[in-house]
Amino acid sequence: MRFIKLLLEYNGAGYQGWQTQKTGRTIQDIICATIASITGEDVRLTGASRTDAGVHALGQVAAFSTASALPPEIIQRALNAKLPSDIRILAAEETSGEFHPRYDAIRKSYFYLISTSRVRSAFFSPYLWYIPADLDLVSMREAAAALLGEHDFSAFRGAGCGAKTTIRTVNSLDITGAGEISFMTASIPGDFIKIRIEANAFLRHMVRNIVGTLADVGSGKTSVEEFSRILASCDRTLAGPTAPPQGLFLEQLIY
């Protein structure tokens, strides 16, 4: 038996997330079905992160076992030839049977995109949360500083989370503004905010709940001091809204 590791990217707009579900079109199910069409096997594909419906990935990692003798590069080419165009295999390699995409990752990073432009771009709607109001980045950065280090993130834990512990360590959290985004060799002007967070692991909806609460800070609905109290409270009902999924990208897994 051989073990194949995949690095992949996908546009999550048309899918019900990564994880196999009884109903819904998921990334995991489509890749498994495509592997079966190539190798003739029903494989179990394990992913590093269970991205939600509508969430995108630039660096998802997954692995499966196979009895096929096909080299990894042939598997990669065959998958890309058969998969929908919004799912791409960036790399494939043989790995150890002991490798686990999720549990072997020591850190992972996500970023979230917001637009505060008064006019929506014709191109970016599937990838941004539009908030047509000025957000105070200074206050947002001051609030975000409270998240660095090891904390109980229960206040930002989504319903249905099955994690055994709510303790997580945030290694970095950066909030940057930009007056344009490069797209198709052009620069599209606007008012954009990128929130990037790297941690040892994440709870369900943790990034989106943090982003939603930071947006409340930026709009003046929540003060910097209140944000710190929300974190310490471990009470999800005190935190802000869950930011919509389309602005979230799984960026990178670090092993």
C-alpha cells in the first residue's frame, strides 16, 4: 500500500465545504470520486482542515492510501484533467503511512478579506465581505493584540464544534489596509482590509467569529476594552456576528 499527499487549492463558492456530508456537494466527495475513476478504488481522503461551505483554500493538504502503481505526478495530472476547474491539485508526492495532514500540522494560517468601498467591484463579490462604512484599523489592531498567545477561545467557538479543548495559541494576527488589489494583471482600486491569523489550530468558525467581532470594534459598536472582556468571558453570545464565508481563505499548512 502506498500513501499519496496532495497540495490543492479550490474556490469554495459552489460547494458545501470540505467534509463529506449526507447531503450537499463537497470537495472531499468530488476528489474521492475522481480518484476512484482513475485507480478503481474507493479511497478515504483525509484533509488538514474542514473548511466550511463557501470558504476557499490556497494551500489545503490531503492524503490517501492506494494500491495503484501510478506515480504521483501521473495521479496529479489525471486528477486535474477530471476535476472541476475550481479544484486544482498543485502537487502530489508519496509520503509515509504515518503522515496525518491534520494532526501533523504544527501551524496553519487563514486570511480574510473585507471591502469598505462604497461601490462593489464587479469581480470580487465571491471573495469579500462588503461593509460599506469606514472601519478604524487602529482600534482593530489594538483589540486583536489581546488574541496573541495561548487562550481559551470559547467566545469565538461556533456551534457544533467537536474540539476536545478550546485552548489555542495564536502566533500572529496582522490587519492591513490596501487601496487596490491586483487582478488579471490590472490593479482594481478600492478600500480593502486583509486580516491574517496564524495559530497552532482553530475551532469551528473561530476565524470568522473573530473577524466579525473585530469589525464591530472597527465600526465603534464594541470598544477595545470590551473585546478583551469578550475573550476572557468565554461566552460566545457576547461576541460579534459570524463573518460570511466567502471572504475566508485557508492559506497555508506548516509541518
